[in-house]
Amino acid sequence: MIAAAEKKTSRDEARARFLASTPWAEASVEPLGSDASIRQYFRLIGGPHQALLMDAPTASLEPPCPPTASNEERRALGYVAMVRGPGNALPAYHAASVILDQCGLLVPSMVEMDAANGFGIVEDLGDQRVALASFTEGVEERLYGAAADALDALRSCRAVRGRHHGWVFQT
């Protein structure tokens, strides 16, 4: 059994190898907060432009369910495949971001990806947090209006049903 510190070191090395293969090889890496998953995020300062590194280790540990998997293949792949989930499939993230962008929504696009090892570099849309911005006089109403506009754009979007980057999307 590998100790937790060794796993972290191994992941840090894998992350460094990935960054070395990108235009952000010389960027400084600043840890950011995490989301409600196992993913970690880092701000990359330097390189072609400021960006975020997404570290999704389960993408390299638990395979996503391929869109064409049979019931037997899904059972063999495990829980994520049984519920037909993409897991932390970076290609599925990328496909969804392309579709949302085509609907006119502002989403961070994937600019570099190593799906097999669970690393991606995405656009950095800034660090203003909605929860904090909403405390500013008059901003909360504007934020709710923007959220309603985004939902309306999503509802009225005529995204094409079918396969995008190998993943099935339904409208």
C-alpha cells in the first residue's frame, strides 16, 4: 500500500510533467479552492495567458462510461459506468463547454488536455466570487438578472442532439 504522502508526490510529479508539455511550462502555479468533487484547481500565471489547471485524478483512476458501452461492459467498468456517467471525463467537459459556448453562454474553454491522466488547462474567467460580489450595493439584483438571462439562453438554445466528441447530448 502506498502512503498518502507518496501518492501526493506522485500526483505532483504527474502534474509537473503535464505542465512541462504545454505553453504554461514556466508558469507559476498557485493553489485555488476545490469544488464539491475530488478535483483540484490551480491558477497558472505566465505562459500565453492566465489560465487554470484542473487536476481531476479520478479521470485517470475510474474510466468513464463510453457512449457505446453494452450492459456487460458497463457492469465491468463499475458505478460511474452503470449510471452512464462521464465521471471526471475531461472530453465530456470539453464537449459540454463547446455546446454551451455555441448557446452564447460564457464558459471556460479547455485549451490543453491530458484526459488519460486527468489534467486540463481551462480559461481563467477571473476570481470574482458571486457570493462576495452580491454584498455590494445593487449587484445582487444584477447577478440574479444575469443568471435568469443565462437560463433563458440555455432554454432557448437549439443545440444539436447527438454525439459531440463521442458523448451523447440530448436537448
